[in-house]
Amino acid sequence: MKKIVISGFVLLLCFCFVQSTHAQLLKKLKDKANQVLNKKATDTVASTVATEAGLPTNKTGGGLTNTPPPDVNEQMTEAEQAYTASKYSDARFAIQQALIGVEIQLGKEIMKSLPDAITNLPKDTTEDKIVSNQWGLSNLTIQRVYEDGKDKRLTTTIGNNPAYAGIANIYFSNMYVQSNGSDQQNVKQVKVKGNKAIIQYDDSKGYTLMVPLGQTSLIVLECINFASEADVMAAANSFDIDNIKRMLGEQ
């Protein structure tokens, strides 16, 4: 009887964590270009320091091997065993690992639901990313890229991004900014299939469309070399926003 009660408690705890994390997701992955620049700068500094100190620089090593996502059932079993043995830290860790497994599976299902092509831009599966690193306020990010192999590119990111969420909150409060020397707005409110959204334009970055999915989670479309706002809206309407919200437990 005690084991049944403990098992139910652990499963209920995991379920509650899953429900809370789905509504609030991980920060969007950093811009790839910035990562490359930062890495290059870091490598240069490290190499210079090593040379000046007379220390050898690393020229070999196989890196780290990819590991499969945690097995949910296995982690739940470990959590129950650890809890029964009063090893609460181990039980907590196992539950966290189980939640990561759930998040990754959820991310895969959402990824499958995304279109194979957007306005004649095919998906680039080599850039598909599903990231879940911990339970809590921010944990899951799903990213897919669509591009024509030339200069037109759409990056869609589903997840938690406080910066974009902050912008959306500001402009949903009926604030907007106009570009200097022009009556054309840089940011304005729009709707995507009945869902409130914000579209923003920058000469160097192109169009950014933000559709809130919950309090801090949203889908962001970053559109490079799109001809017009109408072109961006046509791309946005290719996504089943309501289905994504449903899968995330937002409605």
C-alpha cells in the first residue's frame, strides 16, 4: 500500500511539473552569427594566452558523443526507488530527467506538425533543433529553418524568449514606434489566424513576427529578404498556430 501511495505521489509530482513547464518555455537559441563571432574571439584570446604562457594548445580530442534523451519510464522507476530509500536529491534528479524526456518527445511531436515548406521555401532539417535542459520557467526550444539556398530565409522558433515577450507586452499596450523621417511604422500589431501578434521591421535584420502562445512563450518568425509585410503574413498563415498552442497545453 505504501509503494502505491509513493508511486502515485511521484507521478502526480511529475505531472504537475510537466503542466507548469509547458506554459513557460526556454529562451530562444542565440543568433548563430553572434555565436560564431563570440567563439572566434574566445578562441583567439585563449590561443594568445596559451602562447604567451608557453603552454601547449589542444590539437586532438574527439569531443563529446551525443546521448539519447532520458527514458521516461526508467527515470520514473529510479525516482520511486530513490524516494522509497529517502534519497530525495536522487529522486528529484530522476524526476528532472524524466521531464526532459517528456519535453524532448513533445518537441518532436510539434516539429512533425510544422509545414514541410513555407511559401516555396523548403525546410532545412539539418538545422532542426529541440533543446530541453532543465525543468522550470524556461526549458524547451524548438527551431526550424526554411530557406531557398540563396538569400531568402525564415527561422521559426517556438519557446520562451523574455526579450521578445517584453516587446509584445509593450505593443499590446497600444504603444508603437515610427521610423525616423517616415510615416511607416517599424512595429505594429497584427493578427495571425485570429491570434494577436506583433510585426517588426529592421533594415539589417528584416521582418520579425511574434505570436504569443501564453504568458511568456511565443512563436517567432525571423524573415530575411522577404519582399514585403504581406509576404511575411502569408508565411505566418502557413503555420497552424492553434494546434501548436493546443500541443503545448495553452488552450
